[in-house]
Amino acid sequence: MTDVGVVLGSLALRGPVLAASGTFGYGTEVPLLERRALGGMVSKGIFLRPRAGTAPPRIVETPSGMLNAIGLQGPGVEALIRDYAPAWAGWEFPVLVNLNGESVEEYGELAARLDGVPGVAGFEVNISCPNVDQGGMYFGNDPVAAARVTAAVRRRTRLPVWVKLTPMVTDIGVIARAVEAEGADALCAVNTFVGMSIDLRTRRPRLANRTGGLSGPAVRPLAVHLANQAAGAVRIPVVGIGGIATAEDALEFLVAGCAAVQVGTATFIDGGAIAAVHDGIAAYLEREGIASLEKLPRCLPRD
Amino acid sequence: MFQPEAPLVERRQVARDLFVLAFAAPEVAAAALPGQFVNLLLRPGPLLRRPFSVHRATEGRVEILLRAVGAGTAGLLALRPGDCVSLLGPLGAGFRLDAAWGSIALLSGGLGVAPFPLAAQAARAAGLEVTWVHGARTAADLCSEWEGDRVVWATDDGSRGFAGSAVDAVPEVGAILACGPNPMLAAVARRWPEAQVAVETYMGCGTGVCLGCAVPKAAGGYDRACSEGPVYRAGDIDWPALPDHLHYRLTA
């Protein structure tokens, strides 16, 4: 059997496919899920306090994609610790918590509160949500702010710190290096692209939030490019995200220099999507005579 | 919850633009409760699944009611017997029925009739007397099929039955279940806050994960139409905050 395990810093994953934040709830909601294939899971984004989220309509389908503006609806960190983390402690794959704050300090506080909570294996610092008024993407498209948020989390935990980058930047390499310099263990590239869809009957944006984050196969080539740019800019591992629905999609990110991938929107359609991606990667390596995922030849910008 | 590849077994027209599709999906049919829905995936077709109320669920068949409003529904209407869809369900929390009510009205506008044949069967099985109240713009738009003990038709133009809104044609009954355009359901809520209504929203996953189908609550915050809903006590919804301008019109 081909070895598809990956090591990301101090975190060893049994497979390279993780469930992306916001598409998997807190891990208990996805129906007909095949857990055997999960390399890990990133929780729905959490803030210190509960948040109601944005007004509806929150989603609209677009060609080969979807726009969403959920606004990080969630119960707040105390409810997450009480209601979800205890279950995670018994799972056979690591769960990372997606951290969000309206200020640099809030990110640090969240990390401190969650550090040491059984079931919490690490953090994905979300500096890339396009649908919040404060924080989110506004930290992620400024290298100084991105570095400050990373440092604030790094100071408060020994757990792995991953940072999820926004594609809405001029040069993702600049942000990637700024985050790496402050001690991030890995980068996740990329979050959704800001988009807009207009209803010609009402002549208004279809989303109540006006804009939303575009995900799904529509963004995949854009995301592969950005993940490749990020991987070329840093030494820490990059986790590829963006429109992955099949093993071939995932392999594009892996060959582009990613150490692992996250599957998101595809899970909305099929709870078995992650298992299919996982199995397909193993089958590809076997077919190509590549002994392990680590030996898969990569194609970085400098190559 | 099940996710079979379900073949089309029947298609029939029930109004000028309304069609019933029946799929063979025995496990889903056996489990479906009134007011629940199924989430259909068509390949090739749109990216996401599309939610449909369970219209009927008998003899291993799941029926849905639809009108061609976009590429997805057009694709479903182009299916031929034996063609398969991926059918996820049953999903959501359906109607509550209580024999103590004695009688109920099933009040629908246009495509909102979708959940009511199954509800009528369950209500009669529970010993309730069922009045079927169905309205549309004009006679040709009325769904021709109905179930219950008696029927009240309503048309905006008076071409059949009561002239005006079906909401104004509801007789005295023990309880009301309603489904239709959100503005119609808002009118139901003003008159009968205790009525149970099935709302329409955009939906992403249909299973509670994406939080896309937010229903604003009168008490504040949001529910998920796919999980806590789609059936609500009418008075519990913040109607002005619930969109009534879906870019595709699920109902009349």
C-alpha cells in the first residue's frame, strides 16, 4: 500500500486530505461521511464571542462555483470548548480550530484560551475571511498586520499554527514570507475570492452582504497558481485549497508544491468526496510507481 | 439519511408549468415524513444539489414537484425513464400533526403545494379531517391533483373557485399548515401565528454544515432551514428579514 502520510511540522497526518473550515461544521454534521480518509479537519471559524452571521440570502450559485457570505456565524469559543472539543479528543485525526478576531489581541486571546484544551490539535489563523467588517481579510492583505496576528497567536501557544491566506493580494509571496518570519508552521492557500453577483430583476446584489467569497471548481486554476507562488516563497509547508473535487484536482496542488490539501465546497455535494480524493491520490501514486507521497516530484516556481 | 442513485420512473404534468417527477428510492420513501425534503444532484448539471419537498412517498417511490426555472430544473425535466439522479434524504424537520386538532387546512400557493399530498395522507391517517386549500394566479396554474376530505380552489383572477388569495379562502379548522411564496406565508403569520409554515430559502449543502439557508428568527439570530426547518411556527420567523426575492422563483 502506498504511503500517503504527510508530516506538517510537528503534526503527522495519516493522509494529505483535510476538511476545509466552514464546509465541515464542527465535524459532526456531515452526513454519510467516511472518516477513514480524513487526514484532519479544520473547524468552522470561531470568535471569542457568539456571532449571528450575515443576513440572508447568504449563498448563490455561480458558473462552476458558489458565492457565500455567512459572516462567520458561530457559538463563540466557550461553546466550542464545551460542546465540540470533547468529541474531537477521541477522534483518530487531528482537529485544528480556525481562529478569528476583530483585533490582533483577540486572536492571541483565542489561542491562549484553546491551548491545552483536549481535542484541539492546532490552529488555522484566518486572516482571509472576506465577509466580516473588521479583521479577516483586512489582516490578510497587509504584510505588517498579517505578521502581527501570526506573532500574537504564536506567543500564546506551542500547538501548530497554520495561517490561511487570502488570494486578494498583489503578491502572495510577500504575505507568505511575513507570516513565516513570525513563526507560522504552515500556510493554507487560499481562502475564497471576493465576488459579486447581480440580480437583474431587482438590480441589486444577490447576496444581502453585497459581496461574498467565491469557491468551487471555478477558482481552482487561480488557487493552484497562488499555492504554487506561496510554496515557492517559503520553506514551511503549504496546504492547498481551492475548488478541489477529485484526486486529480488535489494532485495538481500537490505537484504545485503543496504538502497537503483541503477539500471544501465538494463536501456540500457529497459527504464521500474526501474519501474519493484520498483513495484517488493513493491510486495515482501506485499507478505512477511513486513509493510515497513525499517522493512525488514537485514543480515550484523556481524549478 | 440515504444517498441512492435513483432512477426516474414517472413524469406527469399537473398544471401549465408544474410537473411531478417520481424516482425509485425505497429507503428514502420509507423514511420520509411530511414536510421533509430531498436534495437532488444532476450530472452534468449545476454545481450544488437542489432541494425539493417530498411530494409523495409511496411504494418505494419519492415524488417531487417542480417547475422549470433554471438550467437545473430544465435538466431534471429532460430526464428520461431510467436516468438517475443522486437523491440525498430525507432531510429537515417536517410538520407536526396532532389528532386533538380534529381538522386541518393544508394551504398552498402555486408550487407551495409540493409537501401537501404526503401531509394529507399522514393527517388523515392520524384521524384529522383535511381541507385542501390551493391557490394560483389563474385556473391553468392550479395543481390538478389534491388529497383530503374536501378542496377549496382560489385564483387571483377568479377563473376558478374563490376569487383572491388562498389565504382568504381558509375555512374554520383546528390547525393550519401552509407553504407558498414567502410574502404569502408572512400574511399567514399575521393572521395565524400558530400555523406551521414551510419556508423557501437558498440552500447550499442541505445538511446543516454551510449555514447558507439562514432563516431570521423573531427572537433574534438565525436558524438553518435545512435542519431546524424548513417547517416553522409562523410567528417565530422575522418575516421582513426573510428574503422574498429569490432569483429563481420556487413558488408562484
